[in-house]
Amino acid sequence: MWVTKMTSTDPGNHCDRVVRLLGELVAIPSVNVDPAQSDTRNPEAAMVAFLERRLADFGCQIERRTVRAGRQNLLARLPGVDRSKTLMLEAHTDTVGVEGMTIDPHEPRIQGTRMTGRGTCDTKGSLAAFVEAMHRVSESGQPPPWDVLFVGPMGEETGCEGASALAKEGLVADAALVGEATGCRPMIAHKGAVWWKLSTEGTTAHGSSPHLGISAIHRMARVLDAIESDLPARLGADCDPLLGSPTINCGMIRGGEKPNVVPGRCTIELDSRILPGIDPRQHVDDVVAQLRSCAGETAGPLQVEFLGAFAGFQIAPDHPFVARCLSQSASVLGEPVEPVGGAFFSDAGPLAAAGTPCVVFGPGDIAKAHSPDEYLELDQLLKCAKITEQIIRAVGS
């Protein structure tokens, strides 16, 4: 066991520097609700300032890149022996909101062997572990084999905005660890996401004479039935050994004006999770064609609005960087480690698309991300810092 039960609930009293660092990060609110609100709040600003000071203290060369007014990506470079090679350690600086949480979101507490607070799992645990690993390498007096570039991007929770900006700017590394909760198991692929709207049209009429109108909500019911009953089997025809099949979720529905009016329009918002390499717009076209076929003429014409897409990623299982990550993870975890896949998207999508070989990796259980009682087991944090330190030292071998 890496962590003994602490009598104090204050992370500042913990014997491990990385645990104290995580507590400091959790205590800094960095809630990113939506782009419009976040632009006025600049949620990452305090996090960037804190991390900048910490990284500069042990010799990193600091750079800030503005994505939008008041919202910046942080880059910090620790020079290595081979300055032509770069290992990127990337973990986003924002978190989701705190509404409905059953714990104090920004009062980090140690409860037994875990720390509670917003961001402990997603993904300030990765931030703390990556910074600690760089700190250990720096204070050892032995430069890393390659340059180590810490990247703390803004806006991941609202669509990987900071990482996408860096990719468009041409930022590429020879390899990257992208921090997310993977239980300290290297993740070598995850799905992409497509967000889109689908609308049915009807004919309005007075609610007392529904036979004179056509209900857009009733038409949408047929579409929803097709999504639940018919689409899974069709989507299941495409299956990846690590990722499984594409999925589709209806997350929102709006329809009608008043109880006494036959609704003339109904709209749903959909979240499709697709396999890497699938064209998002082609996926939407294919799904709509299937829905038209399943729902038939009774659904009426279907109107589509494309909201956005977030890239999936994959790296070959036999890539040398994957082998290094698996080896170092196994040595610290003390057991054989196999690569995993994920259904969630991350900053690895745009970074990999720009040409950086990525492995998603970090402490924690993704099931606790965004949860009302978010926490991180501290043994995961300590193991992640050690594995990351060993990966930094192994990349040149």
C-alpha cells in the first residue's frame, strides 16, 4: 500500500509533496461552464499563474499562449540532453461545474486513503503527478534524455479548445502523455464525439382539435423509438477490440409551445460516439438515412444541424512509446499491464491529429470524473508520479 491512513484531513499536512500539491490545485477554482460565461470569468487564470510559479521554481522555461482574452495555454520546458526530441506531458487546467456536489468542491480533504474535491480525478491528479515527476527529474541533477514540455491547456471541458489551438499553431512532440483518469493504465485509443440536432416538423392546430394538426412530438417519438430499438444493432456492425461499437445518446429534447397547441416542431440533441477515423458528417448522414428507413414516412421530413465534432485517437499497440509506457506502468503497479481504450474524448484527439504520438494516462477512476463526490485514491497519485518519472527517464533508451 502506497498511502497510509492519515489522521489529518488537511492535505497540507501530508508527508508527500505531490499530495500537498494536489490539495493546492483543488483549492484553486477553475470551473469552466461554457465558453460565453468562461470568457468573462477566465477560469484557468489562477491555475496558470500558480503552475507557472511552481514550474519556474525548478528551472522550467515558461511560455504563455493566449487563446482568447484572459484565457491562456501554459507551456513549460525542462531542457534535456537531446534538445531535438520532446516528450510532452499534457493535462488540462479547467474542471466542470460544481452544482449538485455533495462535498465542498474546493476544500480538499483527505478521507482515509483518498482526497475529495472537484478536479481531484479530472484532471488535477494528472497535473500534480506530471509536475511532481518533472520536479524530481530536475532536482536529481541529471537532465532528462529529451526535453520535457509540460502543457496545461485551457478549455478542455467545453471541447478541447486549448489543445486544438496548440495543434493549429503547429505544436508537435515526439511523444505525449495526455492526462486523464485511466487507473494508471496506458490508454492507446478513445472514441471521437459528434454533437448534433435533429428536428421533426408538424402542423400546428388548436389543442381541442388535434385531428386538424400533425404533432411534431409524435413524429419525434417514432424517431426516438428507432434510435433505441433499431440503431444499436446497425451501429454494432462496426466493432473495435478496445473501443467496442459506436453509440448514440439523446441528451435533450424540446418541443411545442403550449399544452393547448398541437406542436409544430420538436428538436432533440444527440451525442454520437464514433470510432477513430470515421468522418463525423458522414456518420450523421448515415444515421439520418437509417432513421428515415426505420421510422418511415410517419416521421415526416427530418432536419439536421451539425453542432460540432471532437476527434478520437489511436496509436499502434506496438509503437515504441506504448511499449515504454506499458513497461514502466507494470514495474510500478507490480503486475502485467495491458493497453486500454476509452469511450470519452480528450485532448489526445487534436494533438494526435496534428502528428504527436499520444498515450492517455493518469491516476483515478473515470467513473468519479464530474461526479457529485469526486475523489482520487492517493496511492494512484503516487504511482502515477513514479510511473511518469520513469517514463521521462526511459524515452531516450
